[in-house]
Amino acid sequence: MRKARILWGSPLPPTRSGVADYAAELLPVLAEHAKITLLQPPDYTVCEPDLDEFPRLAWDAPNPAGFVPLLHLGNNPYHLWIARRLRRLGGIVVLHDTVLHHLLVEEAAADDAWGRFAEELSVAHGSQGRALAEARRWGYQGRTDPFLLPARRVYLQHAQGVIVHSAAAAEQVRQACPGLSVRTTPLAVAALTAGRRTQWRARLGADEGTLLLAHLGFLTPAKGLPMILSALWALRELKVSCRLVVVGEGSESDAVLDQARRAGLADRIVLYGYARHAELGGILGAADLGLVPRFPTAGETSAAALRFLAVGTPVAVTGLAQFLELAPAAAFRLAPGHAGVADLVRAVLQLAGSARARQQARRAAREAWRSGGHEPTHAADALLKAVAELGANVV
């Protein structure tokens, strides 16, 4: 059987991006069953050793005959060049975020194209889009504006098909772009090597009687850290021995440390910073509960949550949209925003009070990752099937 031919466009390592990590894990597996050419991001010279063998084209090169362009779109500046290519040449979009308003703003700022921004937001969202664009022109903007007006139609109108990673995302795409072909595939997330759990727990300051909580991801206001600190304060008052390790970079790290100090929690928190895979597996495997209380959400299937599940660590997630597709035995539901404090406290108390509950939750976590098809070999098979079904639109 002839191999599928894919022109792959995404951020690539060493870019510190979840989509770049996804590409590094999935591409070598995908290449066993497909002929792949990489689009090289602009001003990019270094690549992961495992990706050196792939042929490359300049990011703005024409689509080669017979190849299906597979463009991975997210809502941060690493995807600007992909948005520009999609506008010009089309392709199948692998949509990692269903809220693309942030990307539209980044593109308008980079191109000084605020007139286009206003026009496209108006087309996507009517009078509300026009009003928001006018307000932004005068310097008024709200933190939740991008989530209320996601602007996904602006980009997806240029796509010949869309691949998403959750049923919730598929429904959002269908509502924004009726008639556009959509397929749902699992997000590929490999199980990292967990290392020696007792050694990693000791390294992070968690003894046998301490429940270790871990937060993973780029630190932004939407990641729920103030809520987590409030829950940690309540657990201290309840005499529950807990420790929190925060893994990731971002603008919020100083604010988190300052808030922890003011609450008298600095001795219970480790700000680990960026962790490479060799370290990350050890940290996630050492934790008793992963924390992914994202709100508002950009519609992403959380690679952070799946990282925890893959090493057998249950998670606490915001109980809405795509997060509800995770098995409840492995993913504790939290109310959105600060209302989730009580839910998080209850989840920690449940685990802290019973070794059996912790064991059951760990088994459920591993099963949720396995049955969800997130192991890269299974995810690659599903992606190839989706590409075959959609590819006739572009080849």
C-alpha cells in the first residue's frame, strides 16, 4: 500500500511549546506509515535529533504535489507563520485550541493590520465583534473577551478539513463552520519514565505522610494558581500535610511566590521552573494529585492532564466542556474559577485519608490514558485515518 504523504507544519523543538513536544513524540511514529516533509518555521535552525532525518521545506514554500498539508494551529505567537500559510495556501488544520482570538490579536500586532482585525472579527461575530474591535481601538479590553469571541471562523474558513482532539471541540467547530469536515482523534501524549518515586518525593520535600500536589504548564492567569493557593491555605488550617510543586515558566511565577509568602505558605511550595522530559517524568510520577484547573479554557485537550494520567497520577480538572470527557474516577471535577477551592479541598481530603483511595485513583489514571488512545502509536493510527478521509479535499 502506498504511504500517505504529509506536509507537516507545527512548532518544533527546542521551542518550549506543548505542540512542539507533541510533534517530537508523534512524528517518528507517524513516519513508520507515512512519508513526511516538515515545514521549517522562519528563523529556525535547530531541531530535535530524532527529527533531523526528515526532509524540510521553507515555511512559505508552495504545497508539493501529492502531499496533504497538515497545519497545526494554536493560539500563541509560535503559530503566526502557520496562520499566514493557512490564509495563503489552505490545508487541513489540526486545531489545538478552539479559541483563536489571541492569535488574531498577535497577527494584527505583528502585521499592523488592525483594520483587518476589526473586519474579520465583525464577520466572525457580527455586531459584538465590531463593538469589541472598536473598544480595543480605544484601549478598552477585558481578560475574558477572547474566550467570549473565539474568532475560530476567521482561520477555519481557509481550511479544507479540521482535526480536533475532543468531542467538545468538534461541536464548536461545526457550530462556527457548518459544512466543514471535522474528525476527532486522540491527542498523542507519551508516558514518560517515572523514575524512582521515593527518591523524587524526597527531592521535592514530601515525606511518606505528605500529599504531594503538582501543577504543570505555562503560568498564566487562566491556570488557576490563586485558587490552588487558597485551597492549600485551607488544607493547612485543616492540619493536612500537603506540598505543592509548580512546574513551568511564565509571567505569573513571581506573583505566585509573593502570594504564597503573604499567606504563610512559602515553605509548602516548590517553584521548579521548566523541566525537561528526564525530570518531568520523575516529578509527575512522584505526585499524588495533578492540578489542571484551567478557567477560562481555550478549548484545548490538556496535554498536562494526560501527562499525569500516563504515569498513573490522577488529576483535578475544571468540570466543564472537554475536561468532562476524562473518566471521573481519574479526574476529580472542580467548579470553575475560585469556586473550585472547596472541591479541591474535598478531593485532597479524600486522597489524604485513604491509601486505598490513592491506589484506586492511580489505577484509574493509567486506564484513562490507555483507553483514551493517547499512546503515540495508537494516536498516529487515528491521525492517519483522519488524514486519509480528509485528504481528498486538498490533494
